Amino acid sequence: MRKGLATGSLLVFVLLAAYLAAGAPAELSTAAPRFTPAPATELSAFEPEVERVALTSRDRARRAIGEPGQWDVLPVAAGEATALLEQLVMAERAVRDPAVTGKELAYMGHLQQLVYFRLIERADLRDTVFSAIPKDLRRAADLNIAAGANLWLWDSTHVTELPQWRIVPAPSIHDLTTYYREAQAEFGVPWYYLAAINLVETRMGRIRGDSYAGAQGPMQFMPKTWDAYGDGDINNPRDAIFAAGRYLRATGAPERMERAIWWYNHDNEYVDAVMKYGEVMRDDPNAFRGFYGWQVYFVTAYGTVFLPEGWSKN
């Protein structure tokens, strides 16, 4: 398998892409410090105010965008703690609300992504924001930021060219969740870990193209591994997800899930990130709706580049 992708905050955060051949140990960069989320603070009296402000923030976002339902603009993470807290609560509530769909859901998922990676980069904002997150969102926030920090450790700033990729639409939420559930039923691998791998590897299949090591498809299989565990088309989402379930089952899942994910990618930071994103979706399956909106960013020596749907190196 290969090292997956991790996104970050618009113009200031990093999508880290380090690819490994099957069985090769990862070379871990220690340039970035480890991050441990701040301990939870009891602020129950303040939480209703946080919720009120977050809802007001969502109304302001609607007015700024224009007519209700017009969510085509790119979200931008705030640069100060109060506004960033509003955005975090607003996005987390929205992606969990089944009434939020379509372009509004896509906007909120993208905003959620940007907020978490702004918090990873800005330690001066992090403690203030995390001390005021409502209790029911705190565990998800802890897991999301810790998972992102794990992937943040990978440094690709030496890269001077964009990859030979095309950015394509992801399969629908319905299709992906159906494939994950079918693979779970077939192989016993929990659907949320399959979703987490799909998220980290290719942003739910948005990235089309080989990795630097030659891995392919939405679940990023090396050709030899695909020959052993794949069935069908390596670029077909259902075939790839089923191959991932088959491979994880063969390497210890579900009883030894961490071990199986380590065999999928020989790197402890990758394993920890996948496990944490998976736990967020295990706790609340609607959290997948937010991750589905996370977009593709790529860092080079010259800066971070947003690769939107339709982008191609050629």
C-alpha cells in the first residue's frame, strides 16, 4: 500500500503526500512537533452562548453568499479564536444535520476541514477554541485535530512540481456508504475504517492518478498487492473498497484492526490517523457527511495549492 493524503487549511496548511511501496517502512519526518489536544474545560454555562453565536454565524454566511442554497464560494477559515470557534461549531452541527444537503453540505464539510487545520497550524488559537467547544462535540474535535496532526508530521516542502493527477468527482455519499457497508458485511471490516482509509488516501476517490510509488485507484493499491487481493478494476470505487476489505481481513481485521491498518501502510502515524477518523464516524455515522466534503490540497516548495474538481496536470 502507500502513504495517504492529508489536507489542510486554505493557503496556510499542508496536504501531505508521501507514498510508499508495499512493505517498505515509512521514513518519518520529525520536523513538526507532536500535538496533544488541550484538556477539556467545564464551561456548561457558556455552551448555550456558543451555540447561539454559531447559529447566527450560519445566518451571516447565508447572507454573505447570497440567495439561500447558493454555496459555490470557497470557505475561508477565520483568523481569530472567537470566529474560528463559531465556524467549528457551525460546521460540525451542519454536517450532522440530515436537512443540510447538496452545496450547503459540501461548503460546510470543506469549512470543517479548513478550520481543523488552521487550529493545527495556529497553536495561539487552539487552546482558546478548544476550551469552549460544546461537550457533545469535544470528542470528535479532539480526534479530528489529533488525526490531522499525525499527518501534519509528513513534510513535502521539497516537492517542486504538482503530481500527475486528475481531480474527479467523488462517488455519491449514497454509493460510497453502500460500498463500505457491503464490504463490511462481506469481510467483517467496520465500514468507518474503510471510509477513513478512502478519506486519507484519495479524498474519497477524488484523486485519479498513480502515487509516486506507483499505487493506484481510490484505495491506493500497489499493482502486485492488487493482483493478490483485487478483483475487477483497480479504479472502480466498489472494486477497490472490496479489495481493501479483503486485504484488511487477511491481515488481522476486525479483531486486530490497528495491526491490519499497519499492514495497509507501514507507518504508525498513518495508523493512528485512520483509527481516529474511523472513531469519529463510529461515534456518529453522520460525521461521514463532513469528511465527504474534504477537498484536495497539495504542498510544494512554493506554497500550498488547492486542486479543485476538474484540475489536471495536463
